[in-house]
Amino acid sequence: MTTDATVTPHGYAYDNDQPSARRHLSALARALDDFTIGRLHHLGLAGKRCLEIGAGGSEIAVWLAAQVGPAGTVVATDLKPRHIGAHPRLTVLRHDITTDPLPDGPFDLIHARLVLMHLPQREQLLAVLAAALAPGGVLMVEDWHATADAVVLDAATDDDRDLFTAYQRAVNQRVFQAAGSDPQWSLRLHQQMRLAGLHDVDTVINAPVWHSGSPGLILALTAIAEHRDRLRDAGLTDADLTRVERLLISSDGGLVVRGHQLYSVSGRKP
Ligand SMILES: C[S@@+](CC[C@H](N)C(=O)[O-])C[C@H]1O[C@@H](n2cnc3c(N)ncnc32)[C@H](O)[C@@H]1O
């Protein structure tokens, strides 16, 4: 076991126990839940057994609990489940998907959004999730394709454009990739689902545009709150980070950004 304190621990780079977590998870929900619900709503969920992995603070687990009705069940898991909502048909579990056995299945629907991309064991975990499906069951995995290249569509000044680009690059590399996240995993998901033996594999890509003050850019604040030291190591000064915060938060910040594309990939167990 290493004792080198400079090695970044692998896994999800943020922490649901931090003060910034509620704002972060709520921004994710506002940015993505409508799209995800649009993907799930046609599945015919009444009476189904559902598993939501790494539920965070999204509304998806509670929404599923309402959809499955009295004959269905929903289990929602998270490493730190304190932000998951409540519903009479929802069971919430503290659970580490990289080490703990899955809750008892099989399941008619398993959904994981923005979890596998952060976990180095993602390929194996996909196979574990596929194996936990009942015949006819659906696995839906949604992950971002995260890039900092040419993402700024408009900014008040060239300095703002360059600063945001440098910031986004530092977050992607020093915070997420350093912790083992794979920003390209989403591009392999469709094939991985097929190789896991799933049929009818289907990919839909959500391509948002984020303006200053919108939930997508509010998300980018969390790296400053939780990993200021790593951003400083990347060459960003405290004055830079204060300017970035203004660009992200204020509705008149003038920043317009091509947001991360969300790859929503589903497959059905034969
Ligand atoms: C980026 S957030 C996504 C939250 C939610 N799925 C959403 O899309 O709004 C990642 C979530 O996965 C959880 N997580 C990270 N590692 C995990 C693990 N090994 N097992 C279970 N959950 C984990 C985190 O605690 C966090 O709530």
C-alpha cells in the first residue's frame, strides 16, 4: 500500500459530505433530469424492479419510485447517500459499487448517470450490472464526453475565453483525470454494452449550451470549492479563480459554452 501523500486517490473526485455538494448535485439535477426522464419514461415501469446506482441528489430515484407504482420497487445506492430523496417505495443504501455485492436482484431497470466514467473499474462494473438484469431488463448508463477544446462559443473578452479554457482544462486534467475519470469512456459505451451481451443497444446524445449562471456552469464551481490546491498547481492564481467564479455565477458574465455532451446508452438483456 502506498504512503505517498502526493498520489491522488482514485474514484469520484468530489465528496457528498462537503458543503458544496448540495449545490453541485442540485445543479446536476437541474441540468440533466429532464433529459434522463425523457429517456426513461417510455420504458413502461409499472410493477418493475429498479436499481439506481450512485443516485447523488438527482430526482431520478424518487421519480422511478412514483412510476413503478405499488407493485414495483426501487433501490437507490450511493457511496454517500445523504442527498437522495425519500419515497415510500424507495430503499436507500450506502453502497460502494467497486467493492460491495450488488443488492439482491434481478432488476428490470438499472440506471447509472455520471458514475462509471469516474471509476477505473468501469468495464468490469458494466458487465456486473448487465449480469444483474432480469430477462428483458434494461441497463441505461449515461456519461459525459468532457473536453476543454474549443468549447467557448462566446465571451465578453478574449481574456475571459482564455481563462475559462485554461480553467476547464485544469479541472479535467488535475481534478478528474488525476483521480482516474475517463472523459472518453462515453465514446466506448455503445460497444461495451454490446460486448456485455445486451441487445437493442441505443445511444442518444444530449448536447447542451451553457450560459453564465446556468446549472451547467454552476457545476464548474465545485472544483474551486473542493480542489483549489490542484488548480493552483496547474498555474491558476487566486485572482484567476475569483474571476472564474464571477464568469460562472453571474448571469451577466457573458460566457456561452458548449456543455459536456451526455451519452445516454441503453441495452436490453435478451
Ligand atoms: C457526479 S455524481 C452523479 C450523481 C447522480 N447520479 C446524477 O447524475 O445527478 C456521482 C455520484 O456517484 C457516487 N459514487 C461515487 N463513487 C461511488 C461508488 N464507488 N459507489 C457508489 N456510488 C459512488 C457519488 O457519491 C456521487 O453521488
